Amino acid sequence: MDSSESFIKTGIGKFTDKIIDSCVVEFSKKENKDKVYQTVVSPIIESITARFYPYIVTVSILYIVILSLICIILYLILKKK
């Protein structure tokens, strides 16, 4: 593929294709990937984790309680027989 040929064809125009291609090339570089990860991806993941942490803990506790109740009920049923 030569340099005049675009990687991505948007159908909008050559100028837009060149802009998108240059963005793809820049985001492919390791230092830019690291910068995007540190400034965008990591804070978003941390924020989501912080917001959902109470729900994850609550669901885990409920799961343990339900599993314990199932075991107790099964034990009581088998003990009757």
C-alpha cells in the first residue's frame, strides 16, 4: 500500500481520509497509546470501579447469603428423610 493510498475510506473525501489516517498513525505510536491510557482510559476505569464497588459488594454478600440458605435448606430436607 503506497503512502498516497488511504488506509480508511470514509466516502466523505480525501481530506477527511488523510486526517483519519494521520490520527490512526499517531494513536498507533507507543508513547501516544500510553498517554491516552494514563489520561483517559485509566481515570474512566477508576471512576467506574469506584461507583460500582458498593453494588459489587452488595451482590457478593447476597450471593453468599443465598448460597448459605440453599445449603441449609438442602441439609434440612435431607435430614428429614
